[in-house]
Amino acid sequence: MKIHKSTVIIGCLAALAGCANQQTKPTQTPASATASNSTNTQAAGAGQGSSASGQSIALSSFPHLVHFRTNSAAINAANRKIVKENAAYMLANPTVRVRLEGNTDERGTAQYNMALGQRRADAVKHMMEVFGVPASHMATISFGKSRPIAMGHNPQAWAINRRVHFNYKYFASK
């Protein structure tokens, strides 16, 4: 039985997206706790909003991770949908702020990965602006390879770690 690499990656991403919406007590190391735990928490005053069509949008009803190809900050069509869903949520909740956290896999130098993580966060911010979210409602930061959520040293773990995380909790705690 031959399993294609893309099938494995899609399965991992689907599993990760499903796990991101479940609320559990964190049992992670401090380095990875911030990145993945904040996905499960709603920002103050930002639990639900309504879209332009009048439908309610719950913070937990859409993914908060955008994934990237190796050495790339380009956003593909599937991830464009995730960015659009986050933009719709922010437009329906004008008081909400988000920190876009760029991450990379473990390969490459620390300096290269910090720059790549920043380019990824900036690319997501630019797309959010295109969808109508004011730049003043977003902040970007790069963690490079310092905050992996998959601890393996293989292509599947690397694919999961190449991401931008929408951290709505960051500004709620300020």
C-alpha cells in the first residue's frame, strides 16, 4: 500500500485543526504551550460576532493556523480561505485584536528562520488588510524555529511547524 506524502500531510493538518478546537487542560512544555494553547482561548469580548450575512461567528468555529511550503511565505488557496475566515471574524468584532505569530520548521539557521517567520506573518497581515481588517488591529512577530508544535524530526512534523498562528488571546491579556 503506497501512501502519498500529500495525503499524510493533509491528514496531519486535518488532525491538528480538529485538535485546535478542543478545549483541554494544557500539559505541554513551556516553549510550545503558548503557541498551541492560545488557539483554545477566546479574547475578552470576542466570543462571538456576526458576519455580513447576519450569521453568528464563534471564535472556535474556524482554524487559527495557516501553513506554508518549505522556504516560502506564499499563501495557497486553502490557506487563503482560513485567512478570509479570520478576517470575517475580526470585521464582525471591531474591538478584537490579533497577534500573527510566524513560525518555521527546525531546519535552517536561527537568523534565516526568524526572517522567514516574519515574512510569513507579514504575508498573512497583508492578506488580512486586503480583506478589510485595519492594520492597527494586528501585530506580527516571528518565533522562527523556537516554538514547534510537532516535536518530530521528519517531513510531517516540519509541515505542521511551518505556520502562522492567529493569537487572539495575546491582546486580551494586556
